[in-house]
Amino acid sequence: MKKFSAICLSALIAVTMFAGCSKNKVVINNVKDLDGKKIGVQAGTTGEYWVQENVPGVQLASFKTGIDAALDLKSGAIDAVVIDELPAEEIVARNKDLMIVRDPIFAQNKEEYAIAVKKGNKEVLDVINKTISDMKINGEYEKLVNAFMPADGNIQIPAKEALSGEKTLKLGTNAAFPPFEYVSGTDIVGFDITMGEKIAKQAGTKLEVVNMEFDSLIPALSSGAIDFIAAGMSVTEERKKNVDFSVPYFASEQVIIVRK
């Protein structure tokens, strides 16, 4: 396993080095304090949908990535960022002027991540579900959690699976969502990527990782440009209209990032 002690995301480093300009103190201690504020979200995510539906008078700013939103938060251009818990923890760990605010409403409404396939693609869906099931039975799932979400923060990137076959499965992702998918050096790595490799091994195929903006993933899947989505994607009724989901493989919740 290759040792990985710091997330090598150039954009994340840029956030850390960014010197924010002067800004007024905005106090946000819970979701009610978001009312009427300038809130940053990643486009196409459940965080964006939640803010649109639940925050009165919001001034919504949508970004390509959560890291981009954090940059604007540091500069004072926005007042807070609503984003999934683990990516928030990665951002805050490297930006001591930011912190996470949690609210019971998020904890009571956890979201389940699943892998998406094109409507009716039972062949690929069956392989994905079997892979997830086998991983939980044989201990590989627990090893993956420990590798990418260690208690000491010292991520260990597993060695790549040796894949072969005449066919290639295309995995669509958005590589700005650590620890599920992100860029390390020249490689796209993460929890979802390793899981994708195991899916390809189960299917007897090679694997191609296709990186794109998050809100482009479902259209790409529908058009046949990719075979499945592994991108920390939450299961929602709206998304079920356009894709078929695997069994859930992870539960998360939204949090709020604010300036200290």
C-alpha cells in the first residue's frame, strides 16, 4: 500500500495558502442562522437542493467543487458552505481559519451513497451489488474504510487492482470529493475508485476513470458515455427517475463550514 499522509490536491493547497481579505463577522451556530445569508454549495448536489428548499431568503452561490466554495468563504465573498461531512473535514483540517458547524437536523436525515447505472442496466447493477456484498462479507469493505478514513488521518492508498479483459468499464466521477475521489499526483484515487476497481475485477474487465463535473455525471450516464457513477452520490427520489442505484455502501450527512 502506498503511504499518503497529506491529500495532494493542488486546489486544496491553494485554499490553505489563500489570504482572505477583510470581512465582517457572521455568526452561524445552526441551520436557522443560515436564513438570508450567502451560502456556497457544489452544483448538482443534495447540499444545493437542501439549501434551495429549506433556507429562507438565501443568496445561493453554486460552485464546481466544494474547494472552490471554500475559497470564496475564506475571502468573505460568502458566509458559509453546506457540504457533505467527510469532504468538509478534509477542507477544515487544512484551513485553521475555518470550522464545521453541525446541526441535529442533518444528523437526523443522513444520506446514503450508492453507485448509479443507466436505467435498466441490470447486468452491470448485479455485478456492482455482488461486489459490495462480497466486500462486506470478506472484510474488504472494512479494510477500505480503514485505508481512506483512518482515525489518525494517515490515509493509506491501496495498491491498484491488476485488471484485464477485452472490455472496459467506464467509471464516471468528480475527483474533488476526498476521501471518496480526488487527485493524488497524476492519479485519481479514493474510496470509490478502489471500489470501482473491485467491480471491474468482478466483471472481468479493465477500468477507465472518467473525471467530469458532478452535475454532468447523470447526463453522461444516460448518453452511454460512462457505464456507472461512483462519486459519493446520494440516493434521492429525483435521481431515481433517471438512474438505477446499487445497494447503499455509505451513510453521510450535511454539515456547515464557516469562518472562525
